[in-house]
Amino acid sequence: MSGRLVRGIAFASAAIFVAVAATADAALPGIVLDPAQRLASLRPIDGGAGYFSRFAHSLPTDQGYFPVALWFESLVDDEGVSADRSAGINTYLELTDDSQPERAAQAGSFAIPSTPASPAAGYLLGDEIDMWAGPGTGTWTGNFPGDGDICAPADATCGLSVLAARRRLFPQGAASFANFGKGVLFWESDADASRFVASADVVSADAYWFTDPDICVASQGGSLVGGDRALSDPGECRRAANYGWVVDRMRSLAQPHGSKPVWAFIELGHPFDDGSTISPDQVRAAVWESLIHGARGIVYFNHSFGGACPTQHLLRDPCSADLRAAVTALNHQIADLAPVLNAPFVDHGASTDGKVDITVKDYQGKLYLFAAATGPGAHDVTFTVPCWSGGAVTVLGEGRTLQGAAHTFTDHFASATAVHLYRLDTPNVCRL
């Protein structure tokens, strides 16, 4: 989206847009909107604000809740759960076998295990089934990786059968979750990948652009640019904007488009023996790129298999104190902005002349603009916001204010991981 009007995904159904043009003159008698203002339109978050109300005993639908989850964590004592809660974690996606899911509820959080449990806010059907069972509907043997043949015959693919069988294990009416991997993102056809995405009520996919030693090769990250070339330039592969691409890819596979939430996976620490360690500023940039592109939840991969702090509990372990502090601040900012994140997007809400990805939100009559750098180097960026006449711009979490005029304001982006979040403090003139 760099340098272009913020827009809806090109395939988005017209039914989910609320066009300003049809009602603008009635809402603002005597005021004629210019073409750029008439173009602005509201788009609800994927699945709609009340999505989880359709499921039994699932996640909240109030505006103040935004899922920030840990992957495969243990719930075995009050100390660990309390540490997670203070770090801004409110959800658990997958639990260790010795976990006690009720501890999440006691702390005001939500558990999504992969085995029947009470209480549960839904159930995980599987992790990366697209990679270890393939896209077919062959017979599943019941085996998991390392247990023997997955499908029968052994050369068949049966990932869709695995997902269907897993879903039958859980109560009818419960929300289902599934995380996918490089099959759905890079290797499967769009048709096969869409069938995987259709198999669960909430979907995600993990691609660790900052730390995976293999992701830049032609058969993986090369999907970003097409053709058969690897992403040899670190600025093309090792960048936060690619986490936004993952969200776009998953959203593009949901049918109907915009019909279900997509969550984003972000790694912490050093998840590969021969990979890299993600830095706190890279974590923040990856999270905000995901949110800018429409992610409805964040999941942290909380395990580190190399580097300076090997641990299964990165946000609890003392050796990752600096990372914990940064992620805690990020999570609390997400919690503060949960009502905004759950509010509609303003498509065609802004444009920019810089190397940034942007999105605009409309909440309580004010516009919020979130921006994340997409390229290296320090540079100034000018934003044009047709539905805002000018005035004060609060830079959230930074203790500073900008002044804009005639629908524009300018700010400085110091690095490839720079993120700035803006509240435009005068009401939007389009009355969205």
C-alpha cells in the first residue's frame, strides 16, 4: 500500500462497504464533498464486531477485548499466569498437556486448547497440517508426524481429512481455530489453500521473516515477487511489511472475503537453531504491520531454541527481561487501542508519498491513522487525509503532537522498523 490510497482488498464484496457518496449531502447539508472525500468508505473488521457471539462459550465481542495470545504455553501455577497477564496476554492458543485451562479463566483470560477441556473458548484443530498432511482428502491413519504414515496409502495427502476428523472431536457450536504454514502461504494452489482456510472459524499462518534461515529462498519468500528468484536483498525479505503480506494472503483465501478473522503469528526470541534473534523493535513493527493489514488477533511464538536465551517461556524467563518489557508495553498499547482496532476501517481514507504501509480507522467521530515503514533509511512522510481538515495530530505513545493543515501532515520515520500511530484530533468532515 506504500504511496497509494488506502483501499479495500480489490476482491472485497461491495456488500461490506458503507459508501459515503450516497449519504454525504444529506449528512452535511450545504457542504459539497470533493471527489476524494466521496471516495472514502467504511469497511467492518473481518467477520464483523460480533463474530464470536455465534459460538458457544467463546471469546468476548465487546470492543475492549482484542486477542493477544501465547502459543503452546503451560498453565500450571498462579505465578506463570500472573506473569502473562501483567505482560498483556489475555488468550492462550494451544496448551501443554499438563496445563489446567481453568487457570486462564480465573485470571480473566481465555484458553483455546487442542483437546476437549473445560472451560475453553474454542478448540485448535491443528498446527501446520497443510505441511505434514498435504491438501488432499485421503484417509487419515490417525498418526501425527513421527508416529508413522500419516495418510493411507502412504503417498496420498489427507490434510483436509485430518481437519474434519479433528473437528468432530469437539462440542458442536464451539469455535474452531487452525494455524497453517508454508503450504498455504507458498506451496499450495489458491484453490487448495482456500479449502484449508475454509476448514476453521479463525485462521492464522506462521512465517517468521526476521528469523527463519530458509524463508528468503525462491520457493518461499519468492512468492512475494513471483518468478523463480530468491529474495537475496535483506531489505526485500527481512522486513516487517512481509508480516502484513501474510495477513493479506490469508484474508484473500477466505470465502466470502472478509467473512472470518485472521490472526497473525509473530515470533519472539530465536526460534531456529541456525536462524537469527528477533529484536524488540522488529517485534513491534511486525505486530503493527499485521494489524495495519487487518489481523484480528496476535499470537506470539513464545519459544526460543537458540541464541542467548533458550527457553519455552520467553515472556516469563528472566533472561528475556528486555524483550518482556518491550512486548509488555506493546501489548498494553494494543489493549488501550482495542476499541479502535475493533472499529471500522476507512478505505481510501489517506494517501502518502513515503515508504510506509498505512490504514485509517474511524472511532467516535475521529480518525486514527497507523503507519509502519516498509523500506530502509530515514525519511519524512507526508500524509493526505481527505476527510480531515487539519489541526492537531496526537502521536500516540510518544508524548508529542504535530500540526497539520489543508488535509495534510508530515512526520519523520527514522528506520525500517519505525511505527507511528496518530489520532487526528478534529472530527472527520465526511461524517463517516
